[in-house]
Amino acid sequence: MIKFGDWLAEFKDVDRPIGDLANDMISENAIDTFNKVTSVDELPSNLTGEVLTVAIQAFEYYLIDTSVQ
């Protein structure tokens, strides 16, 4: 199964908040950190406010998307 960071990186060209999150993750070389996330509670602690909200929504979508594959 694809890991969260790798999955999120696929959204790097999307002109939406999920794309912004993906680009931030890539530019900060944080793909490995995001790949270790297995629950919302494990999202990086430096995410706050709207960025955290987008990350939570993205992770929830990741769970749905990967459960149907």
C-alpha cells in the first residue's frame, strides 16, 4: 500500500490547498516524515491552523482512497 507522504506528493500540481500542502512537504524534504503517519494524531506537530485542517482532511481522504484499492 502506498504511504501517506508518497500519496500526498502526487497532488503537487493540484491548484488547491492539498497541492499547497504537498509542495510544502516536498520543499521541506518531509516526505519520509509524512510516510510514517498512520493516524491523524501522528501528523507533524509543527502543522497548525488551516494547514493542520488541510492535512487532517488529506489524511482522511488518503484512508478512503487507499481502502478501495
